[in-house]
Amino acid sequence: MHAKKALSGVVALSLALALSACSGGRGSEDSADSGDNKGALIGVAMPTKVSERWIADGDAVKADLEKAGYKVDLEYGNNDIPTQVKQVGNMITKGVKVLIIASIDGGSLSDQLEDAHKAGIKVISYDRLLTGSENVDYYVSFDNEKVGVEQGKSLLQGLGVVDKDGKDTGQKGPFNVELFAGSNDDSNAAFFFKGAMSVLQPYIDKKTIVVQSGQTDFNQVTTLRWDPATAKARMQNLIAKSYSGGKTVQGVLSPYDGLSLGIISALTGAGYGQGAKKLPVVTGQDAEVPSLKSILNGQQYSTIFKDTRLLGKQAAVMTNDLLTGKEPEVNDTKTYNNKVKVVPSYLFPPVVVTKDNVQTDVIASGYHTQAELDK
């Protein structure tokens, strides 16, 4: 990933100031350079390097923690649960003071979280909620149910069912739509799907939207490990089984850009995007460069921009607060139940991106550069 420009805006400035305080601005009694936690080791566990966003997240978290005066053990689990379990266990053995974990499988680390609790190590669940354990202290993420809501709205807007303000246009359809969800071992996948279906289900009920495959249940539409090849194969199967005799797909709910590209590959392979056979409206998430290019080229319709630099900064601020005796700031204490407890959370809002605002909301922020899009 290219180095990212400094964040702008009030939120980013406030986070930057908070991090600046980590290195002495708060006073010697609670700075990162004081007491037993001077130069403390922080464990950061990320799920994979397959997706460019997780590489960017890992780099951002590490950089912000190091700016605050901490040492960082950053590990990637390669989408392999036993590997991440071992990595987190090793971090505990090394004596980390805080664990920041973006899990592969949210429920696979209960034993390690118990060990961390016994060792007095605080745990911050990063973007993917750790489930089935009371030993999760905080959660930092985007409002993931809201992400799904925005994906559903974007799909309807692309189909012309609602306008840019989300108001019903009176279009009756019917529009043929297929649904995809993320990995069923990632708690976020269920939140995304729940949010999207809260928007889409009323239109399915009144048959404005028709799912020709009949696959509308979360467990029918999940994509293990968020794998693009799996999404592509499923889309190919759906086209073959449910869209013969002149029927065409007009919309696809995709929760992630990597899946979107796999889905679009299956569609173009079946002749969509050629002549009068238009590509469907396809959603996405993460504003990855290949999908931004696809959006600008008129293939993928939309993505969700989540400026993950904000997550990195907030995780660093929370870490410093935990190690200097302060209570970390949260803005949600009701939504994210991990099956054992509601985890205090700090959530950022998502931004819908279409061809109209790639430049103003993504490139202008410095998250990606024009040079990346021009490659």
C-alpha cells in the first residue's frame, strides 16, 4: 500500500491530538513514557494479507501505537484459525499488555481470551467482534448493521426503486436480485446481512424484488472466508440454474469488494455487459482499488468506504487509555452482544461510494491516491 496522507477533519484531528497526548501531552503521571507501561508490548492480530484492507489496517495500527511510544507484535493469521490461535497464545506468553484482535473466526479464541484475562491483559476486538467470551473489554469498528442498511439502500437506488434520498420512486419491477453474505464464522457478516435485509425484505414481500433462486436465508448465501473464487462459483451456479429462458439478473447484494469482483467475473463470463445484456447493479464494501476502478469503469455500482485509519487511531487511543488508567471513550453500549455480554463499542459511520463521489470522498481523503487508480 502507498503511504497515506494525513487525515483531515474534526474527527481525525481529535484523534491525532489524543495520540499526541500519548507521548507526554497529558502529563508525566499518565503518559506512555511513565510507570511500568513505558514502551509496553502490544499484540496486534490481523486475519489475512489476502485483502489489501487488512494490510492497511495492520500498518495503520502498528504506526499509531509506535507513535505513542509502544512496541508492537503484528501478526497475520493467513485466514487459518489454528495459526491465529497460536499467534495470540504466543503474544500472551511474550507478555503483551493489550491485545488488539481482528479475528478469523470470532468464537475460536475463547481459551486464549481466558488466558489473557488471567494475565491481566486487556482485549480490544478490532472490526470483527470476538464472540462467546466475557473477556472482551472493548470493540472498535464501523456501525456494521448500518453498513448493511446502506448496501441495501444502494442496491435499491441502483435499480431505480428509491431515489438518492432513499424515497420510494413507485417502480414496481419486478427486479431479479440475488443475495450474497460474508463468512458465517465472522460475526460482522450477520450484521451486514441483517442491515441489508431490513431494507430489502419489504420489497421482496411485495414482489418488487424477486430472488429467483429462492435463497434468502443467511445460511444459504454465506461465503466461507470471504473467498472471491467461492462467490464466483456460486454466481455461475445461480446463473445456470435460475436464469435460463431469457431471465436475467438485475441486481446482486454483495457485502465485500473481493466478492463483488468474483461475482462480476461470473456475470461477464455469462455474457453480461455485452450488447443489450446489461451488468446487474452490484454492491460492495471496503473501497478497494480494483473495485474503485470497476466502479469508475461502469461495472460495480457501489462500495462502502470505511476509513480504517480511523479504527487504527481509535484502537491506539483506547490502548493508551487502558495503560494510563483512563476509561476509554465509547459511543455504543447496547448493540454489539457477543453472545455472553454487550461489548462497549466505539463505532464510526460508513460512507456509500458510487462513481459520483469516488474523487470527493475517497481520493480527496488521501486514503487512496489518483496514482493508484491510474495504474
